[in-house]
Amino acid sequence: MKRTLFVVILVTISLALSASAGTISGKVSGVSGESVVYLDVQGKTFPAPTAHPLVDQKGLMFTPHLTVVQAGTTVDFLNSDTVAHNVFWTSVGGNKKLTHNLGTWPKGEKRSFKFDNPGAVPLLCNVHPEMAGYVVVSPTPYFATTDKSGEYKIENVPDGSYTVTAWHEGAKGQSKPVSVAGDTKADFTLSK
């Protein structure tokens, strides 16, 4: 009986919480290719994900070119090429004090780094200067990558007021306030 009551209470709470969650969707225009859209929630912290996304160095490229993670996520960097590679970045979100160099390592080896600070991280290889990629660190679990037409959707966002930001490689990022109550639209036009 107690267990049944407990399950009923959990289901009721779950339904109540889902009823107060909304969706933010829209389009990022003015640029071509993938963009990242994420929410900032002031005064709230979120548990770090346990999964480690993988950025591979293969064919003298960072694969994927763009990786989006929540703050607190550890990213694994693998070298699948037959030549030595390096991974370093000159800033996180424009903060040059957060520069870091993981060093150089041979094929088959992996190095990891935990990204605690939100912002775009430009990935570089000092062995192959033509290589470039990005890790974008969202301050919350509420983020999305646009499709090729610029459309995005962030689901299960608790109702409330937030700042939503759009980022695109080589463009000026844009932030705006948004109030979420059910389905909410937020469109962006970015420029280089």
C-alpha cells in the first residue's frame, strides 16, 4: 500500500512538473551552417553529466567540428591519425586567462579535460595549424544545435524568465531575454 501511494505521488509530481515545462524554438538566420542556442538560468546550478563526449582527430580534422556540452562535462580528445596531434585553446568565451594546452600525443591515445566555464572554446593543433574546431560550453542543460536551415528546439524548459544566446562560428553572438510559458519563439539574425 505504501509503495502504491508513493508511486501515485511520484506520477502526480511528474505530471505537475511536465505541465510547467515549455519549449523554446526558432530560427537563427544571417549565417549558414550549424549554430548553437542555449539558455542561461541565473542563480541555479545543474549536476554535471557523467557521459564523456568524444572529439576525434582524424584526417587532420577535429571530428565533430562543433561539440556542445553542459558546463562541468569532461570531453575526451582522441588521436586516430597516424601522426602526432596536439589540442590547445587560447580562451574560453573570450577569457584568455582560461587558455590551456593538453600537449601532443600519438595515434590511439586520448586526453581528457573538464570544461567548467561557459563559452565558446576554439580548438587548435600546434602541429597542424590548419586544424580547427569548437567546443561550446552551455551554462545549463538547455541547449540545441540548429539544423542546416537554422531551425532549433529546446524542450522541457521550466516556465520562467531567462537569457537565451545564439552562437555561430565567425559571427557575433547574440543574447536576448525570453519568458517561457508553454511554447515560446526566439529568432536570431547573426552577422559576421
